[in-house]
Amino acid sequence: MPSTSGRAALEIEAGVLPIDLRIEEIAIREIAKIQSKSIKEPIKQQLINYQEEIGHDIHITPMGKALCQSFEMEKETGININLIEPEFTYRLGETSRTKTTPSYWNRLGSSKSRTSEQKKLCITVMTKLIGNTANDQATAYTDGSCMGNPGPCGAGAIIYTEDSRPAIRLHRPVAQRGSILLAELVAIVMVLEFCILERLHNTITTLKIFSDSQSAVGLLTLNWAPKSYIDVIRDIKEHIEDLRTKGMEICILWTPGHANIQGNDEADLLAKQAAEEATQLLPKNNIITLQDVKQGAHKSVMLKWQRRWELSNTGRDLFEITPNVKNTPIFDYPTKKFFSIFIQLRTGYTILNYYKQRIGQNTTDLCSCGTKETQQHYLTECPNYESYREEMYHQITKEIGIRKINTCTLLGRLDHENTEEYKRKLEIISAFIAKTGRFDLPEHPQPQS
């Protein structure tokens, strides 16, 4: 693109977040990290002192600006950094080597792609894991549900004790905005709390808890390092230790989900019910993680970039083709030469006479056919290239399925187009450009006869 082109168009075409918004995104993430630190940390004390000062949003400093930007993020996304969970720090006795995952985890497939043979194997494996049930053994299934991830989330669980007693069903709305992992962990907390409150340790010596979340089981039994929900994980471990001191052995195991295992299916229904109820919870129940802040900061700056692009006075040719900002770099396909030509046609900064006349490099803005030579004229109207255009239209309609062909559908990537279709479209248009010869520098092309 020429040096005279607008910066806004350059950023959109490159798919690169403007530098000031990228700095803002990083600043929000860093101020959230400080907020999550212990009160004993000097930098956390400095942040608290700063927040207590009057007018910190008037006398802008780097910390003050970051705080203001975090407030703007909260307005856009509802994510409040003041609710962020504490930073994870190891306590004495918490450091140990990561254990190997059980072999059966890899043999049972996923809920979306599990074969009929694997489903049969699921039943066999679960029967073996449950073992011979006795009156002093209980089995629990836990599950979490989230409407959006992040979104309203809830926990469900079912506990089987003696055969003669009815199953115990539990469900709890967790947060108005949370993740599936949080819901899975709270479901386990719920079972352990029930055991403590109902004093099940007086009659039950062994409790097997089956969760269909490998992440939850790994964090609790395989020494995976937690990146979020530290307090919830510690609560679980403290409850387990409490019950063990009272004579109840706790085993947390993974069960395949959606594999026709009755307990897991019932826990799933209870969790979904709880997630529905979680829509009525207040935001103060939310647990904000650093990952939430990362996502919120990115969403906030992307919304700002979108508004900036919509209100910009430059790059309007490109805006017609690419009205929505995307933080995804484009690829130089099919070749660097054609990649450059596509950028010219999308932005309007071309070697066509309409643009060259505007910047004083040509005395006329007309095509050899006598019409203003804009990119729209070149691609969709010029009679000099009619037969080449008909061939291009036919191929695009047949192979890509685009019926309404114009400058926007030719040069932009449509929502329904996958990568292969988009690449094929670029190949077809490149063939048209090559045949017209209009962009073969330095000679001016000869119109087709």
C-alpha cells in the first residue's frame, strides 16, 4: 500500500490490533494481576493506596490509566477486576510431581466421537471401577453445566448409598458468569459438604466420586498446577482431608460423559437445571479469573476498534468490503504479487486511473472504455474484459455457490466461506486479473479484442 494510505485501513487490512489498543489490553491484564496479589505484596499495597486517592482518574499515571481502562472493560463486558480470585501461591506440602493419567482415559474416546465399541468399553470400565458395592460404600456422580462458557453455570450430583435407600440428588446454581470447570469443581464440593453435614462418615467408609471432567480430576488427583479457582480446589482438598481423619476414604475418578451411564446422566440433568437457576444470581457471586480478564480485555478493545473503524473518515472503500474488524492476520495467497493486487483493490489505493488522477499522477480518471476506472468498474463493469468476467462469474457461482456477485462478495471473505472456498475464490479472481493484464507493470495493458 502507498505511504499516503490511511493507518486505519492498514490496520484493518493487516488484521493487526492498533498499537494503542494493544497497549490498553496488556495494561488491563497487568492491573488485574496486581489486584490478584496478596495484600503483603508492596505493589498490591501501592495499588490500594492509589485507589484510595481522590481524583486518580483525573491525574493520569500509568496505573491510573490502567484502572480507568479496566472500568471501561467492566462497562462493556461486566467483568470487575475487584472480584478477581487471589493469585495462586504454593503452600507447604502442596508441591509434588505430576502423576501419569490413567490408561483408560485415552481408550474411551470423547463424547462427540465415541464409537459403539467404545461405549460398550465404557460400561465395562465403569463396572470395574465401581467394584463390589457394600453397605459401607457410597458412589457419587458429579457434573457441571454452563450456558455459554463463560455464562450462567450450575452443579449437579447424585449419591448412591445402600441399595435400600433412595439416591440423594443435589443441585446448586454456581454463578451468573462462570466456566464449566468451576461448575464441575463446585459439584464435587457439594458432595463433600453433604457428607460432612449429614455425618455420612459414621456409616460410610469409602466414597467414590465420579466426575466426567478430566481437568477437575487431574487438578485434584494428578497434581496438575491450577491456573484458576484456587480457593475452590483448596476447599475440596481440605474437605477430603477432614473426612479422611474421620474414617472416610475418598476416591475421585473420571467417568466418560454421555456414555449411557445412569449416574452421570442424572447428574447432568441436575446441573442443567442449576445452570438455568444461575441466570437469576447477582454478579457478586461471580468468580473472576485472570483468563476472564484476558478475554474481557480483548473483547473491550475489539469493541473500541470496531467503533473507531465505523466512525473513521478514511478507508471507506475498504469499509464497504470489510465493515467488521478482525484480529486475524491475512495470508499472502495465491502469490505475493496477487496478494498485493487484492490489497489495492480492497483499499482503493490502486494503479487504476481513478485513484491515480486523485493523487495527481494522471490527468484522467477514465478507463480506455470511457468510464471512470474504479475497482468496481474494473472487476464488474468494464466491457473490455467481459468474456473473462463471465468465465470468472461462472466458476465462482458453480464452485463457491455465490449468486450475488459484486465488489464486496468478490474481495471480502463471506461468513459462510471456509478457508478452502475462500482460497479457491482468490485463485479464480487471480486468473481473471492475469488475463486482463491491467496490473502487469510497467506496460499499460491492451484491451482484449
